[in-house]
Amino acid sequence: MSLSQISTHFWLQLAKADCPVLLLDYDGTLAPFRVNRDQAVPYPGLRELLTEIHTTTLTRLVIISGRAIDDLLPLLGLDPAPEIWGCHGWERMFSNGQRSTVALSANAQAGLKEALAMSGDKNLDRRYEVKPASVAVHWRGLPVEEQAQLRRVTETTWKLLAARFGLQVHAFDGGLELRCPGRSKGTAIREILAEDETGTPLAFLGDDLTDEDGFREIKGRGLGLLVRQENRPTEADVHLQPPEELFAFLEKWQTTVRSTN
């Protein structure tokens, strides 16, 4: 399904809603990928549009990201900041700034610490990302041969650690992540759904394989939108090509949802 095929019923329900929920992944969805992940800022004009949605409509705006919240906040650049779930749901920051974090087991902490210690080549330090509940390696921008070698070595090592410490290895667009099990974007969305009245219009926008848990969770309750240039097999209901169709959807959301005034 494309943007133009979203049902009129969805937009009519959205126009009537007291607090519709807009759930957004960050990397690859709101911000194009960059070789240097610290330069991955939102598409030009998107911050302003999201700020309008957040501050002038009845929307509950929620960012759900694999990044740590403290890493995401300066890149997102929204003032006031919306509700944010970081590290695939292991961290949460409410719209009032209060935070909650799910504690890791001692075994999981030991496994992640060992994974980082085994990262090896100091020239690759910037390729590793340490988060509160995971360690990720990024190979975007490396020559193809080096990508393959880094993936092969890391995957072999991390699978052994995962077996020893009860962790999980997940692939994403441009890297691998060694993660604590039990939380995902899907579990974050499940908790959000439990907090809202049945029938509240919802939409979740994501791009990567890590967003499929969220698409599955929202199915039958809201609208899942895959945001990427090329379509792929997905649990999402709609395919949007960024940035044009992403902006078109968000602009229609903004003008459809009732104002706070």
C-alpha cells in the first residue's frame, strides 16, 4: 500500500481523536544514514514540522530508537523534547523529562563488558557503540571486503558470547548488535498501547529490520509505515519513500489532528 491508498476511515478517525499516538523510529526514518552516525540529523525542515505536531496538536509524539537517549537528544534537536524510548525500550524518558531504566542482570552486564574488551583493533574504536543494554558495531562506509571481514569476525565472537551470557545478536542496516533479550521496539509499543484507550488512532514509522517487531505489535490496532527508498517484505501496511512521502504523511497528520487551542 502506498501513501495515497491510506483509507479515508483512518484520517476521519484521526480527526476525531482526543490523543492520537504518533510513534517514530529515528535513524533511517527521520534522519538519513551517515557514515559518521554522530552526524545523522533529521531531514531539513523535519524538526520544525515535528515541533508543530508536538506543540500545537493533540498528538502524543513518541520516538522509539535503538540509540541511547543521551545520544539521541542532541541529534533530534526538538524543544521541548517529546517522549523517547531508547535502546530498543530499555530506557524511557517521559515528555516531562522524568526517566526510567530497566535494570540489567549481572550476567548480561558481564557479557557486554567482555564484548567491548574483545573489540580488538583500536583503529576500529569509532565503529563500536556502547549503549546501556547493548554493544553495536557499525561498518557503513568501509570497503566491501573490510565490511565482510568485520562482520564475520564480530558475528563469530558475539555468537559465542551470546550463548555464554544469555544475550542475542541482531543484524541491522549497516551493522550488528549484541543485545540483552526481553526488550524490543515491539515491547515498547505494547506498553504504550496498554496506556491508551482502545480505538485511539496510532501510527508507527520505521525503516529497519529492528522495526518489524513494532510493525507486528501495532498490526490490527494502528497503521505501520515502512520508510525507505526501496520496498521490501515487511509487516508494515504502507510504504513511504523519504523524504517526500514522509513529509507528505506528517503534514497531513498535522493538518488532520485537532489543535491544542
